[in-house]
Amino acid sequence: MRSSTGSRGVARPHASVTLYGRASHPTGSMRVAVLHDHLSFIGGGERVALALAGAFDADLFVTDLDPGLPTRAGLRSVRATELGKAPRTPILRQERQAAAFRRAELPGYDVYVFSGNWAIEAAPRHRPNLWYCHTPTRVFYDLREDFLRDLSPPKRVAARAWIRRARPRYEADVATIGRVVANSRNVAGRVARYLHRSAEVVYPPVDTARY
């Protein structure tokens, strides 16, 4: 992928017809939006989302934004926007995050890059797109029974109902993804096994200057 230097002196990649299928501005700078589940703490997925936004000079859209987090992660220049807040309560939190992305309207970008489990709810209305998959939502698949076993009987009933409702919607969203990229061979295997999609493996970035 080639890069050009924008007005702020930041290298911005040109749209790649090979990667994204088409480019609305093949000779100009590509506008990229990165969508990630949340930015309330710094985990592995959050670091990757910030790194993607920084690398592509992209706008980052999340739920539960801690505005100081990009600076603490060493990526102060990343422009992050909060789409909504979600409670801490499991299941309700995931539902609220998914709803925030489902309602999102973010026109004007050349490509949309999704990261995480719930940001892909925005995929049907935001194309062309790419999903950097950290793992399929495992409580829908191989960890389902382990997840349910740890719950009290009333919560188990509610969780089963949520999985029955949310999994088909999740799989329908995945079907609207143009290209899937996995962060490891193991994750690529899960993508093939559970979602019936092929995924190119691209390992997360490493700051080699620290070693």
C-alpha cells in the first residue's frame, strides 16, 4: 500500500484496488474510519485499534471513550469519537455497544476498518470494509457452554435467549464484510470453522524500537 504526505505532514495511504476492491479517489489520499468496540481501557485490541488509526491517519469511532487514553498509549494524535456509552453489566453492555454501532451513520470515508466483536454491527451500512478479527465471539461458539455453566439459573436463561437472538445477527453482519484479516493462524482457523470465511493472517504491530 503506497503512502502520500498530507497537509499536516502525515503519511496517508492511497486506496488500494487490490485490497478494497475499488477506490473512490484512486489518485488522492484515502479517508479511513476505524471502528472498535470501546476505548475505556488499554487492552490488546484497543492498542491495535489505536495503531491502525495512527498508521492510516484515520478517524477512530468507539463506545465508552476515555479521552486521555490515546495519549497514555503514546498515540496522542489519534482522533477518537464516542458513539455512545454502555453499562458494565454483561450482556446489557454488549447489547448497548452493538446498538451504538448499528445506529451509526458515518458517510464520506473510502474504507471502513472494523476491530473487535460489536463494531461490525455497522458493517451493513458502511462499505467497502475490512474486519481485523481478534477472535470470533467465542461465547457464541466454543466457549458457549463454559460461559453458561458459570451463571446462576436465572442469568443462564437470559444468556441463552441473548445468544439465540444475537448470534444470527452477528453472522449476518459478518456476511457483509468485504475482507477478513485475522491476528493469528489460530484465529484464522476459528474464522473458517465458525464463520465459514477465509482470513488472511496479519500479526499485530510491534514497536521494535523498544527491543
